[in-house]
Amino acid sequence: MARALRFISIVTVALAVLPIAAQDSPERILVRSGKSSTKARDAVVAVGGRVVREFKYVDAIAAEVPQNSVAALKALVGAGAVMKDVEISAPRPINISAAKGGPQAIGDVLTVEADAVDAIQTAALAGTAIEPNAYIYNNAIANVSAQHAAGFAGQGMTVAVIDSGIRPGFPHLTSDGSVVGCEDFVGDALGCSNFGNEGHGTFVAGMISANVLFTFSTASAFRNAVLAECPQCFSNTAKTQIPMLGTAPLSSIYALRVFGATGGAPTSRIMAAMDRAIELREMFNAGNPAGRNIRVANMSLGGSTLAAGRDLMDQAADALVEHDIVAVIAAGNAGPSSLTNGSPGSAAKALTVGAASLPHNERISERVQFGPIVGNLYRPFRGVQTAFFSSRGPNADGRPDPDVVSNGFGNFGQGLGSTTNSISLGSGTSFATPSVSGIAAVLRQRFPNASALQIRNAIIASANPGLLSDGSSVLDQGHGYVDAGAAAALLAAGTVPDLPGLGSVNGSVKVNVEQNTELRVRDGAISETIGSLKPGQRYDLLYRVQPNVSQVIVALNGVTPVLPPAEQNQLFGDDILLAVHSSKTSSIGEGDYKVFEFTTGGTFVVPDPEEGIMRITVNGDWTNAGNIGASVQVVSLTNPLPVFTKQGKIATDDTVVVPIVIPAGTSAADFRLGWRETWGQYPTNDLDMFLVRPNGTAIVDGATESNPERVTVANPPAGNWLVVISGFDVAGRSDKYELRVALDGKVVK
């Protein structure tokens, strides 16, 4: 919406005769303020705006200014100081069925009903009496049980959960009063604790502090699925009771609600919640009874960034750590291609978590969804994998991410169902993250003198890369699967390493990637033979899309399963997941994929690709029974020597207005704006293209984060049009833009 409205201020300042009335409805922005916010505050007021929030721990303010005053504000505070207060999409569970297909469709989560529920006795949660089977479902290999048995279950630790608030009444949290505070930043009628809230935050909170026991009848399809796939998951000999236990079951939850029941949240709102978490901790440290001993902040959320590690939300995450709060953040669900990590997980000091898939969790989910016969056949490979949807590193500046992985496939939790006895099976990096937050809380309790950064580094350095058996690399699983016991051993021995930082950062993503990883960027015509890929293993080919490319053609040939047909997956056969991601180098929803196909071969065409580094990812399908090989060929087709309507240089905040006369009878007008500093540059430049019809109304479809921006208008009204080119964010001194307008295929010169 912010982009859709911005054209008014741009064209009003650029061309006074433009037939658009200036409007003064507010636009949300963020302004970097420096150590003193006085200049930024005064500038906002001077242009008729108002300061909405001044952040205490990040040098920035959030403001609303009239749309026709944005350019004037930029002139006052300096180039690059004003940025969009973009909306971060609300996190949702991954719909596995939609990705893979199957005999029936389902929603994002599976929900089952328990017959009875009982609290687990507090004494058992921090001592040797704890039921060992309580750990098997979600946390079988996180190695946290020994910490609990030694008496460290998170007592006295508070974890801030920045999410969608709480849905009260679910016993996994209410059985011991886990939620000790709840603040609302949305401002709707629901408030922070309301059964009408979206349930994501409630599920996440339970992954940290749940401690409850559910009973199921012997007729329950869920109970029987667990019995078939994880008979040791029960806590009684009748095999009817299943514990639900978070990784810090005696910790407290302080919920900070930033997502409403629908829609996303502006960046400023999420930053305000991060700011508040620090404030509460500082109040506690000062002896203020209203303060809270927040030691960990869980953020199962994120969005795209043009400057990984440098944007304001990344800085807010770093501020958490600088104020002794471990910032545990989801990597995102934009995998399987590289360069898909999101912000604030891209922050330098964040503990960024990707998702693994434990075989018993996934197979239980499939049995519940598809029935015992089909479900048994769905995932024959019994090894632990990186979940196909988990975002992968590196960041555009070359830093690897995620840092660690934990189970994020078919997690056993509460909060998403319609009744308080309902149990949901949810997937996503959202649900891997809180398991690591709970471990961080337990370690903070056990090692109270260790700093947030030391706790983070211990968790990262001690993770186990050997638990995943799908060939995952550091770009998939980071340092490995989280291991609470190994992290505790490092802290106890005082041998927590200072993890190396990134060296020099280049303005080229290609250089950053090649300096810091084993990946290489290729271009031209490529032919690769890919060796035997394990189920869930991927091969990423980074392909540079040059200027003036009209198509990238990917041919997948020679797909060869190692196993004979009778031994392959009996539902799908063994195949390849081919994923071709655009040149965008950050988490864009669930990925900006131009091709996402389960296939045994074929030719795939990507028309009008963005310039930059495309990722062509060949995956051994995670549902394969055995290894698989293939070959891939990539070639680009180029347009004839391009003819442009206008070329020139543009800097941040510059506006170029190009008049275009469209004659009557034109059937199609094609507008294309490209610029040289593409997604292959770091930070990435952001140019916008607005089209103004003869009647003064606007088309804003060319104001995205794509390069090139392209808009085609069918049967355009005749008359005088305007193309408004805005240099919203140009990292260098200037960039070269190239505008091509074609009317019925003929370029306007």
C-alpha cells in the first residue's frame, strides 16, 4: 500500500503541472536519526508529519508524513535516511500438501482431539523423575533432557515471544501459568490475550514452555499413527498417553503481540516490540518491579531485505544481544535455494534457526493426513533431513546462515485448533526456532554469568552436523543440529569460541558468495552432470543473468534413480524437485520461484528473468527412497540489440518524468525499466516505476523489488501518459537506468 500511494508525492514534487491533486493522507516511514533524534523529529514536524515512535535502542524513529511531503523530508534529513516502513507478512505454517501433492488436500496444519489432559508435576520437570519419553516427539535429538534432569528447566528465565499474542485456555501453557505477561502492539479490539487471536504465537510459546500430558483412545487415528512410527513416544504401558514438553518447560513467557488476526505487521511495530523487550530487561536490572528478567527473545518471523545485516530490523536484533538478550530468529520458509535467508535473521548477532525434518514426525503427519496405508509409503527414507522449505544461506554479503537447525516438520503443539483439547501438527522454521529459544533459556539458567553472545556462540559452535544424513552442508544446516548438552559442556569448560566475523564485504554478491562459500557463479551455456543425490540433498547452480536476456532455458535430463522401480517411493516414484529462484537475494514469502516442479526430466523456460544471480536448485526429492542422479543444461537467449526510450543516471531521491503519447487504437503498451546495479549488487538498489494515465490516475505495478520492473497495459487509453522513475534507494552515488516503452511492439524513441 505504501508503494501504491507514494506516486502522488513523487510526481507532485517532480512536475507541478501533473494532473494529480496532492493528498495529505499519511504514509508510514522509518528515519535513521543518528545518536540524537532531534534533527529527524524536527524534520518530520517541519513537513507536516508526526513522530509515531522514537526507538530507545536503535537510532531511528517511525513517523507518518503527508504523501506529498516525503521528498521534502528526504531533503532535510539526507539521502538514504528515509526508508519504507514495509509490512512483514504474518508467519504461517507451511502447507506441505500444497508443495508435494497427495491423494487429498488439507489446510496448513493437521488437528486432532485428545480425550483427556493432565499437567505434568512440576517436581518431575526439573529432576531425575522426568519421563524420558516426553522428549522423543519434538526433541528426540536436541539432547536437552540431561539439563532438565540436573534441575535446569528454565526456572526464573523469561522468554519474550514476539508474535501473534496468546490464545488463552490451552493447557500446554495454562497448566502451570507459563504466560506471565502479554502486551499488545496491534491496537485492535482483541488485545494480546484473546481466543480470537491468530494461534501462531500460542503454538510457538508452547514449543518453549509446554508441560502437559495428553490421553488418546485406542481408536484415535493419531494415537495409532504414533504407535506405528514412534512407539517409544508414549509414557504409559497402555500406549495412550503422550507428553508435550517444551525445551524449557519451567520458563516463563512474556508475549508481545505484533500480528493481528489477519494481515501482517509494519516493520516499526516489530521493532517497537524488540525495543520493549530490552526496556523490560533494563527495568529489571535496575530493580524496577515492573521489569522482567527477559534473557531470550524468540522471533519466528521475518521478511526480505535489500541490505542483509544493515537494515534497521537487523540492527534492532543486534541491539537485543548487546543488551544481554539472546535473539533467536527463524531463517524463513523460502528454501530450498541458496540466498533465501530473511531479516532479522540476517542480523550479525542473531541466532538464526533453520528447520530439520525428523522422520518419525513427518511419517506420523502423513499417516494422520492420508491414512495408515498411504502414509506409511510417503517418506521411505528414515534419515534426518534439512526440511525442503527451510531458507538457505549465504546472505548477500557472504555470511553463512542459518546458524543451527532443529525439528520444524510436523511439530506436536497447541494453539492452532478450535478447541483447547485440540493438538496441531505444524511445520515451518517458526516451530524449529522456539525449541532453540528454550535451550537458550535453560543454558542461561545454568550459566548465569555467561553473556547472551556467549550463549549464542556456544549453541552454534556445539551443534552436531553429523545427525543429518541427507548431505546437508553448512548453507543448509549451519553448524548442525542443536545440541543442548554439548553447548553446556562448552560453557562449563569456559571454552566457548569467539566465532569469526565476516571480512571485507564487496559490492558484488558474486564476489561475496565466492569469497565465503564453495559456491561459484556461472554464466553463458552450462552443462553439468550431477552425481548421486541423497533424498533431500540439493545441488545449487548459481547462474548470472546478464543484461538483455529474454529467456533462461533449463533442461533436466538423464534423471536416474539408483533403485529399481519396485524399491522406489511407491506413491510418486523417485524424482527430482527442480526449483528455479529469481535473482532476489532474500526471503520473499515462501520463495520467488519461477519453477518449482517434481519431475523426472524436461525443459523449463523462465521468460524475462531479472538480472542478477538466479539459483537453479536440483534436489533429490525428500520423499525418495534412494539416491538419484541427473544432468542439467542452462542457456540464455538474448533480445536483439535493445532500443531504449530513455537512458540516464539516477541517484537516491531523484525523480525522472518521461512523457509518452499513446495514439488511439493501440492494443498493448509495454513499459520496462531496468537498471545496472541489480540484485547482484550489495546493498541492492531499489528503483520504482509509476505510470500515470491521461486522467491522472496511476498504475503502481512497476513499484516492486523486481529488476526489471515491467508493466503491460492492454488497450491503453489514448493521450498523454507519464512514466515516473523514482530512485527510492540507490546505494552508490548513482545508477544507470534504461527505460523502454513499446506500443504494439514498436519502441518509442
